[in-house]
Amino acid sequence: MCTPEFFRVANDKWLTTQALERGKIPSIPSLTDREHFALAAEKLGVPMLFKPRKTWAQKGMQLVNDEETFLKLAHEYENNFMVQELVGTADEEYTVSVFGLGDSDAVYGAQP
């Protein structure tokens, strides 16, 4: 049975990313710093992918190519977003699944 904490993490892209990292499951480099485009650009590269934290599928995702767009989106979504390194191309979609085994172990897989 899933706990309320499980659902809280699973419904937040940033908390999910942190949980993957803690579990030593490979994940895409990500940041949540809303005011520092230069830092994000240095760590993630440009363009980077903007994602609202609490949406599903690709809802609200946008490419960020410059500081003006970054700050506009950061303001629009307040502190409820993350940015990630862009992986692949516009023609590719990556799907990641993680399944808990009930004993603190997990099975995961990624597929382009």
C-alpha cells in the first residue's frame, strides 16, 4: 500500500528527482534555483528544459534559450518549477519507470 509520503513525492517532479538521486538511480541533471539563470546555464547548458513541478506528462514544459524567458517563466510559476539539462532531440521522447518492490528495493528502466 502506498503511503501519503509516496504520493507527495511521486506528484512532484523535483522531489522525485531527489528521491532517484538518493536511491542512486541515474537521473537528468536538474536545478530549482529561480533567480540564477547564469548558474543554471553553466550547470545544465542552453537550451534547458523548463518543467512545472506538479504537472503530468509534458504539460507546461518549455525550452529556455535565454535569461529573459527563464525569468518570465520563473515569475509565472513562482517557485513551483525545475529546469533540466536537455537530453535528446525534439523528435525523441524518453520514458522512465520506477517500480518499488516493497522491501526498499526498486527496479527502474529508461527507454527512448
